Amino acid sequence: MKSPRFLLDNLPFLAAGGLLTFLSSFGQTFFISIFSGEIRSAFGLSHGEWGGIYMIGTGASAVIMVWAGGLTDLFRVRRIGPVVILGLGVACLCMAFNPWAAALPLVILMLRFFGQGMASHLAVVAMTRWFVAARGRALSLAALGFSLGEAVFPILFASLLTTLDWRLLWVAGAVMCLLGAAVLAALLAQERTPQSHAAQDHGLGMGARHWRRAEALRDPLFWLMVPAMLGPGAFATAFFFHQVHLADIKGWSHVELVALFPLFTLATIAAMLVIGWAQDRLGTVRLMPFYQVPILLAFLVFAGAGSLWTMAAGVILLAMTTGANATLPNAFWAEVYGTAHIGSIKAAVAAVMVLGSAIGPGVTGALIDAGLGLERQFVLIAGYFALTIGMITLAAWRAAAGLRG
């Protein structure tokens, strides 16, 4: 299937996936952390207190995701998608008008659940279920919404913060969600559904069968992959969450550091497209052991970076794993466990990833308050990824054996 024809034939579905990932930005750490300084100042919070609040809210959203993510096996994206985006808009309004520090965990829970959690989950499950032979390309194209948000929002909103009240910017986010929900409903007026495409679109997993979530959770392969699923969510999130503090200890302005983020976006897009193409041709399982090598190198670079040029190299390395992470693991779960129950299985995976994004800011913030500098933490994080690479390699070997059998 040639790419132009593929795009034309599937444009509404791919655009819907991209819109979901783009709007998820309002619940992603890279967006929320733009306002870290303002939020800490408005509510009188330390780095550790703000990180703890973020950890509580995000952790609670991970628990809810275990149940709510499975709804994608029962309801069409056309039905549940606009509801999720409208919920995200309400969360943006809550951040804009919330006067109490005690309510911040609930606000963070809403932003993370509807944004990072459900909007991202819906996009991934839809692409995984709707496409088989072109699954890698579909996932990579839908994930361009993440990259667009990462490219546009940090530099735009960081610049607007110099002239506009931070709460007003959250109102603008709510308006964008309202408009986005309407566009999503229009795009999916004739949605391809799992039920109507079950016979042709549902691929089998290991053992030539579809696995249920309970079966997957009893499989050692799943648990071999858990640290790898936690890692990028925890520590890439921590990198972006502490961007204001990182710029300060490096001696740069926040805007100077944020100016590197479009570079991150371009490299992420390139990685997604290349990996999406490669996995459709070489196989997902074969590529899995290599995709976290760049993030290991990235944190070593972050630890020692003394200039923005060096930091830029680290950002590119981080982007390489981020781009691969948007496609490879999502396709991996479908190939290993089949697609009939992929919503429920992926919900468990999403909960792990959301939990990681809760742990990262909370733990690193507490360690900063305890006197362990962010640069020293980056070296320890690189060591963590050395361990996950070994575990992914074992999981990929087990998956290959199961798929052959």
C-alpha cells in the first residue's frame, strides 16, 4: 500500500487519531510544567510539595485508567472520544479558577486522566485495532499530534506568560477542547468500529489466539516489560516537569531551554516515521531491544551538558526514544496478545505508564528538596535504562518464541 493512497483512503481516521493526541497536550507534563513557577508561587509550594501533588493526582488517574481504559472495548471512539475531550476542557477550567491548594490533586487527576490517560489511550487503541498491515504507519501518523503539541504549545504559552495571566491561558485551553470535540465528532461520523471489522482487522497473538487481560497479567513477559513502560513516562516526564529548575541550575533562561523543544519535536517526528516504516517491514519484536538505548545516552548528556548546544544533542537522543515509544510498544502488545481485548490490556499498560509519570516528578522533586541535585539524578536514571534494555531483550526473545509456536 503506497503512502499517498493510504493517507487518502484513511484520512478521517488518521486525523481523528492525530486530533486526540494533539488535544491530549493539555494533560501532558510538558504543558502543565510550563506553569510550574506560577502554580508554586500562587499556592506557596516547594519543588517537593508541587511534585508530591502531581504524583498524587497522576497516580490516582493511573488507578482509574485500569477500569476506564477497558471501555474502549465496549464503546466506539465516536461516542467516547468527544466526552473525553470535553472532560479535558472542564479540567482546564478547573485549573483556571481553582483557588485552593488542597484541590490541586483533584485538578491534576482530571487533567492527567482525560489528557495523558484517556485521549492518548483512545488514539492508540483505535489505530491498533483499525489497522493491521499498516499498523506502524498508522500509529506513527496519529502520534504526530503529540509532536505538534510539543512543538507549538511550550514556546507559545511560555511567551504568552510574559504578558498574560496564567489562568487566562488555561481558559484558552478549555476553548480549544470544546472546538476539538466538535471536530472529532465530525471526523468520525462514519467511524470504522471494532465490531464491523472484527474478521479482517483483529490479529492473533502468541499461540495463535487472543489473550484476555487476566491471562496477560499472569504472563512473565508482561512483567518483564513493566520497568521499560515505567521508565520513559517517569523520567522524560521528570525532565520536562523540572524544566524551569533545570534551566536555572544550568544558568539559562527558561525561554532559552524551551527554544530547544521544537528540535525535540522534529527529531521525534523523524523517529516516529522511520520506526513506523521499519516495524511494518522488519517486525516490531525485532526492533524492541534497541529503542531505549538513545534515552540512556540522553540522560548522560543532560547530566554533563554545559551549553545549549550540548543540551540540544541530549534532546535529540531523548526524542529518538520518545518517537519510537509512540509506535513500537503499542504495536508490540497487539502482536503479542492479539487485538480482540487490546483495549483492556492496553489500559493496564497505560496505567503503568501514567503511574511512571506520577512517580518521576514526585521522586525527583523530593530528592531535589533533600539535596540530591538534578544532574546527579540524571546519571542514576541512565543506569535504570541500562537495566530496562536487558529486560526488554529477554521479553522480545520470549515473544519471538511464542509467535513462532
